[in-house]
Amino acid sequence: MTTRLPILAILLAALPASVALAQQPVSAIKATEVVPGIHMLEGADGFAGGNMTLLSGDEHVVLIDDGLGAMAGLLLEKTREIAGRNIDFVINTHVHGDHVGSNAHFAENGAVIVAHDNIRKRLLDNPEFAGGEGGLPVLTFSDAVTFHINGNEAYVFHLEHAHTDGDAAILFKNVNVLVAGDIQFHGLFPFIDLANGGNVAGYIAAQREMLAMIDDETRVVPGHGAITDKAGLRSDLDMLVDAHARVKALVDAGQNEEQILAANPLSIYHDDYNWGFITTERMTRTLIRSLNGDQQP
Ligand SMILES: [Zn+2]
């Protein structure tokens, strides 16, 4: 049995004080139009959780991920302002508390929570991440599910053992938008959650699978970082593939974790990709431990 750590507690503890929840509550939610009818939502002046995506229209309103629970009221207000009514469906891209934290709040306001089977399984052990038992997904899928609403086809598909073991990404085919969830941290070292079934090789395979599904015109919404495109996803993938190869060479040469950290094989990426939550050191440790099959993050 693996030790299951409280992800949100880790996340908040690891964030720099300037963006930690207690120090700087978000006072507003900012919306950016991705294409007509689809907005990306985030904290206007601080960390409200991972990026959220709102599909509004005449038939149904769908929210992909719902941020930290403490932001639920603000988020509900903002989605009503844009969509003109309550959310019908919330889709969770994965189990972390900064993506499912307002589930219970939206369920109380009429939303059906949709997620991969493994998200529900993990939330049954820790329902507080979703705001309590009311936030548990009521509709789950193993491989894929498609929504046909507002003239859009939203293809929700599972990617195995990538960021966690319950990841989903969403492709809006008609309007050419991909919501990658935390299978992309754009311009940031990614968090690959080994303790919750994530894996570096799986993460790379998942990014390749998403790349193969999109074209140069696709708008890509990452789980963290700015809205980007196919070239942006490719550059994040290229970094990770190269970082993985650099660390693998040292693991294969028989070096231990401390020797590899001292060699600092990711130094060339430090200035562009290091951030408060996933530092260059933590990224290096994750790559080593994933290569060694160690489940601890
Ligand atoms: Zn996450």
C-alpha cells in the first residue's frame, strides 16, 4: 500500500508565500475568450487553482475543472455572469484539489460531475478534496465519452498513467480547442504525481498522443500557464524528452540520486522552466524516481 499524501496540502505548502492561499486570497476570477463560446478562467490576482475552461451556449453550460474550494463562490458568480445561468456539467481532468475543489459547491447548484473512474475511486478515500461527498463524480468513464451540445462535439478521453492515473483531456472538434489539463504545464516544469499513478514515460506518451490529434490552428489550454498552441505543446514535450534523456544517461551510468543532483543535468532549462512548486531539483528527483520505478514523488 502506498502512502497517500494530501495533495492540496503539499501544493499549498510548496507554493511561494506570495501566491499561497492564506496570504493572498483571490478577489476576482478573470475570463479570457479562447474562441467564441469558450473561455479560460483563472484567478485575476492570485492562485485560484489550475486553469478552468467554460463552454457556454443555448443548450448546456459545461465547466472543465473548478479550482480551489475556497474560490467556489467567486467562480459560480463568474460562470453565471458569462453563461447567464448555472453549470449543467463539470468535467474533472484529474483528482488534484486545485482542479476539483469546488465540485460539491457546483453539484449543490445543479451540476452533474463527470470524471474518469479512477478520480472517483481516489476521491472516495479523500472526498474533502472535492468539497465533501457531495462533490464525488456521479458519471464516470473508463476510456472516453463525447458531449454533443451547443453545436459542439466535446471528446473527453483518458490518457493512461501520465500526470496521475485518472487523467482526461478534452478536444472540442468543431472549434479546434484542446483542453490538456495537467498533462501540460506550459513553460513550467510539470508536476508528475508518481504517488497517484503518474509516470514520466506515460506523460511523454500522452503529450505525443495529444500532439497527433491537433493541427497548427488548434488553441491549447494547459492545466497551468498561458493559452498556447501546437508549437507550445511541442516545445514543452521536447524539453521533457531531452530532460528525461539527460537524467537517464546518468542513471544508466550507475549514479545515485545525490550524484545526479550534484551534476545538475537540467541546468540548461532552469531559467525558463523552474518555478516555486516544481523546482529544477524536484523535476530532477521526479525523473530519477520515475526511471527507477519508485512511487514516491
Ligand atoms: Zn494536478
